[in-house]
Amino acid sequence: MDMDHEAKVDNPNKTAYAYGGQYAKEIKNGVISQIVLIIRLQGSETLASLGPEAYIKIDRKSTKLLLSDSNYSANQVTVRTQVPTVRGPGIGFGYGYGAVPMTGTRTSTLTSNILSGRLIFTKEMENDILSAKSLQYRLYSANDAIDLFVSDSQLEIIQKFIKNRGEVPK
């Protein structure tokens, strides 16, 4: 089930946002696995890769998790924008002609880092989430904490996902 959460870095000089996140359950030989949260973040180029330590906060109870399959890559995008410019005086036949408006092209390269990993929930966490009023995650990029905030409506969908044993709620 696809779902992105609001992300906030505990450092005013760095930014991150979640995209392409997924909650998943696997079925092997008729046995349903625990929930796996696949996290994908895009952040400022100064963010380091995600560390192995993570936390889930269900209501007021925090539990340590291990982030597995951590991946880190850089993403570069070149952007071209049209910029209005004014070129010298125009050539006029009479009066009333001033500068000639034109456009120029400005090219800039934006670099961001892609951070990803997987969190595996325990059965106890799943049970706690079913009656939870709030849910939040904390990950670490070097010394910077990254919090993922789950909205009330998202929490309801996650609870239905758990109740339906991994079926995506309609």
C-alpha cells in the first residue's frame, strides 16, 4: 500500500520529504509476514545515508527498530528557466521607443540525495497500532534526526491494512 508521510529534519539547514513509501506484507506458503515499511526520502545534498537505528512511536511508547536494506544515491536535475531581460535601447522610427524586452535562458543544476530503507514491525507493534491514536517514526542521517509524521487519516488506513491482513482497504 503506497503512502508518504510528512518528513522533518531536526536541522534548519537540511530538508527532506518522503516519496514512494510503501507498507507491505508478504505471503509465503500461506503464512503472512509482519508489516514492512519501505521508506524513501529525498533530501538536501548535505544529508548522509540513513543509519541502522530507527524508532517507532505508537501513542507515547517508543520502540527501537533496525533499518535494513539502507540505500543512498545522489540525484541531479538540470533545470532551464526563461528569465525576462531588458536589452539596450530599441531602434525606433519616431518617438516612444525605449528598451526592448526579451527573454534569456538560465540553466541550473539541482542536486539532492535519495535515502531509503526498510523497517519490519513486530506482531506486538501491529497490535499496538490497531488501538493507537498517534504514530510517528524517527530515522537518523548521521547526527540529524528525521521524523516522519503519520496523519490521523493515514493512521486509520494503516489500521485497516493491519485488520485486513495486508489487503489494501478500498
